[in-house]
Amino acid sequence: MALLLEVKDVHVSFLADAGPVRVLNGAGLSLRAGESLGVVGESGSGKTVLVRTILGLLQPPWQVLEGSVIFNGEDLLKKKEEELRHIRGKEIALTSPEPRKHLNPLLRVGDQIANVLQAHRDMPRKGATQRAVELLKSVGIPDPHLRVGYYPHELSGGMCQRVIIAMALAHSPKLILADEPTAGLDVTISRQILDLMRDLVREFNSSLILVSRDLGVVAHYCQRVAVIYAGQVVESADVADFYAGAAHPYSRHLLRAAAASRDERRGVATRLGQRVVFPDKGCAFASRCPVALPLCKEEAPALEPVADDHLARCLRRAEVLRGETRA
Amino acid sequence: MMGERLLDVRDLVKHFPAGHRRFVKAVSGVSFHIEKGEALALVGESGSGKTTVGRCILRLIEPTAGTIIFRGQDVSTMEQDRLRALRPHMQMLFQEPYDSLNPRMPIGRIVEEPIRLGKDMSPRKRLERVVEVLDMVRLGSWALDKYPHQFSAGEQQRIGIARAIATEPELVVLDEPTSALDVSVRAEILDLLTDLQEQLGLSYLFISHDLTAVRRVCHRVAIMYLGKIVETGSTAEMFEQPLHPYSRALLSSVLYPDPHEQLSRFVLAGEIPSPIDLPPGCHLYGRCPWAVDACNAAYPDLEEILPGRRVACFRAREENAADTTASGSGRRPPGSF
């Protein structure tokens, strides 16, 4: 299947008072048309920055140093703001982890959806409002003809997220970037939103990048997974392969940390609760890695195959995958 | 140690005024107990009233009605000075690690504060105790003169834990202790909480919406929905087979990190209604697929329908008997570990 998106070797810095801070350090991923990819990482790993880089949304003090984002054969990082405007919301849509902040509190939700529709399509206001009702209906909002007149504060968090999804789908985009779509929602509501998203992505023939810190969500709603650590993708694989046997020690750590019961939990206490440090040389994970070799502190590993369609950024990936190390 | 009741809450009610002589019925008649050395989870979604229950028990807010027996004494109506004498025995761990620590106090003073207020100890003994509890949470005396902002979120939460256990309490109320933390830090904190609970024989009231966290730490679970407990039981049995329709919906929504897990989904209609105008009958009426007319007439009592399993549902006995194969989250262990 053809690649819809290919992000290659992206380096991004944040210019702080004390000097530039590396946030993305050669991140890359690829997505086939129709695929759903889960991007997993902890806070500060760079997952949100990666998503915003794809859409060209980073502004100073953020700085894209190098890399390319090939979408439909064109490099988005080389495009002008004006050209990107025709892509954002139309070809590629973004949803927010904080739907309420993403919505304008002073506008009725119907008007906000209509604005999105009119931004890319020559459409009378009346038609746009009518389409807004249909979109609200398709995201499962009851009484959509009434709810178009509601303000965001009159809707629950789950309903606001549905409105955001309706806006994202307004132009049937080829790619949806969903940044933690269920953050802050209750479990039963989360499941409704995830089901909805999966069904609509299928129905609209879109592809999905789902950014999440929840390995449970990715296991059930994505086909592929990319694990991001210290601004680099450290592993990418098919979901079934990944959960059956991860090849990077950090991925293994995450999977153990997510284990659920009192019996499964033992031995998780590797101390990872500190800030990520970027070493000048060697593997970014080496200082915390339980199976690091002296060589790991010298030589930075590349993202390389370890099995069919399974990449890992670790010198010992083959041993880790076979379970020969206590990673 | 187990068997003796440390905390006994009966018919706890808390209403908040909502204007126009209306009330938010945050907690409407909740009863449960915690034994010595037991970790009880109080689980529910936002608006279920779980945090309000925790705050009432510590009298951080005043209950509207009900009794709270702690160490044999009724704390629900106790005067403040007698309550103060009881404070060292009951402590709290808060949700936001950084916000719950005074940014202008060094760690040594933060952890010492509850000892100074609650215990008659010389400054030297107090310092010894502070160092001791900092060791217990895997920090150490090096942390004494540092300030909260110099620590990571996980370390800040461990400072919070050190403060909570400094006075050798019997009961610790933990209000969403890991919801502000990342996965690996969260695992670390949950392990520490479990270890401390076992070592010190603490009792926990673990308030959370995070069902996997609860499963790691707690012996028993009480599930709340709109101000009422709908089901209680041992953690293992509850996760194996929830009996109340709301418990089923809640537990079947949990996504485990195992792509082969069969998603058996028990779906409730719509969203949680407002706790201002609650119906006279079961609060789940209107969303529940099992509901019959009787459910809208009266609220069902918590009844023991299986040994150790108490459920507030008129239909639970019949529906669960008809559906013996059902399980909320029956799951295989993940493949590779």
C-alpha cells in the first residue's frame, strides 16, 4: 500500500533563555493510507510536538532544524503558511486533548462547525449550518438540531470532544491527527469516543495517528504502534507483534508499568521518574537501561529492523525481542 | 490484624446548596467499613461523589447527615479540638503532587509539620522521624533542605506520602494519588503504596477512577454512581464478574494492554445525569438495559446476593443467573511477561 505520510529525521528545538532545548532528535514515522498508528510516549517525549510539526504549527521559540514531512508526495516543511492553510483542516485535521479550550467559548458550536466548513468550501451560511447539524448527528450527539445552538459550556467534556471530532471530519480529511482524544474523560465516555472515532475513520476512508500515553487504548484501536522516547521513535511495529514481544527495553518497561494486577506488578521499580537527559553521544536511554552495555554509552543506535515490519532503536534489539535479556 | 473495623461509615449524606433552594446531592446515603490493614477502593466516574466521601470522613467538609465511626469514636459530630487529637491517626494524600506541597517550605519542614502539630516530640526526635520516613519512601536525608520545585512529579508525590505517614496514622485517604503522573512513575508510586501498606499495616481508602491502579493496590472495591454505592466485593471477584449493571459497564470499559483481549462491552445509554434532580428510584434508571418499572419507584438496598458481594439492584440476581457466562473483563495474562 502507498505511503500517505512519511516523517523523516525531524529535529526540533525550543529556544529557552538558557539556550536551545532539543525536543525532537531525529524523529521519523510512516503511515500507509487507511492505517491507524498509535504514537505512545510519556510527557516530555515529544509526541505532541511531532504532531504539531506535521501540520507546520510550531512558531518561535520553537524551531524546526531539519527533516522532512512528506504528505501525498510533497514536503510540508517546505510549504508556505498560505499553502498550509489549504491543507490544515481539509486534508489533515487535528483534534485537541482539551476540547473545551479548543472551542471558542463565545460562539455557538453550530457556528464554529459552519466556520470550518466555509473556510475551505464555497458554501452558503444556511447550507453550512445544515451540514453542521448532520455532522453533530454523525458523531452521536442527541437532538443535533437543538445542540447547534448550544455554547461549549452547556455541553459536557465528552460532548465537546464529539464536537471537535465533528469539526475534524467536516472536510473528510485524508489524515486525522488525534492528540490524546480521551485525556480527562471518564472511562465509559472514553470508550464511546474511541469507538466513534474508529468507525468514522473507516467510514470516511481516512487514516489516523492516535497520540496516547495509554497502551490499552493503542492495543485496541490501532493497527501499528510507534514508541517515542527523548524525541526519537525507539520502536515501531504491528500492534500484535509489539504486545507479544517488544524489542526495545523502554517499550518493555512501559508494558510492565501498564500491567494491571497485584500479581503482575512486581519488578517494575526501575527508577525512570526523572527528567529525560539527552547525551552528547550514545543511546538516549542508556543511562536508565537495565540491559545497557558499555558500547551503548558510546554509539547511538539507529532504528533498524529486528523482524518483519518491526523496527527498534537498540543494539541489543534481537536479544531483547527473544527475551534473552531481563529487560 | 484483619477483622477489626477501623472505620465504619453509616448512611453518610452530603448535599451542597445549588441556589434556588435546590441541592447537589453529592452523597446520598453511603455505608461501608474498612478493616485494620485493609485497602478499600472507592471507585467512580466524575460526579459520583467519591472525593466528597473522603473529605467528609476527614471532616475537611461537614457531612449533612450520617455517622462516621473511627477507632470507636464518632467523628461526624466531634468538636474541632477533640478532632485535632485524632488527626495524627488519619492522614491524606492529595492528587496534585506539586500543588499540595508548600513551595516556600523545605522538604524537612513539610514532612515535619504534621508531627509538630499532632505529636508531643522533641525537635531531635522529630528530625529522626522525618529522616526515617524519607528513607521509607526511597528518598533520604539529602532531601531535607531542598524545596518542592527541585523534585520531579514522582518524587514530589513520594514527599506527599512521607508527610502522610509521618505521624504513624492507621488510616490514609488517598485521593486520586496517581492521576497526575506518567505511566512509569505511576507504577512506581503504586508499588510504593502497596509496599508501605503491607509493611506498616496501614488501612487505605483509595479514591480513584483508575481501575487498573485500584486493581494493583486494593483488597476490596466499592463502586459509586451518583452519590450511592452500587456494589462492593473483593477486588479479584469484582474484576472477574461484576454483578451490578453499572459495575459491568464501568469494568468492561477498561482497556488492557493486550490486543487479543476480547472486548465484551456492556453499554449504558447516554451520559451521567445531573446530581441536582435525581429520580426517586434507581439512579441508573433511564440508562440501564435491565430496568423495569419497579426500578423507577424506589432505590434498591445493598443486598448480599453472593457471599461477600453486595449489590444494589432489583434485577441483579435474575439477570446474572440468566447470564452465567458474562464477565466484565475476563482476560488472559499478557503474552510475553
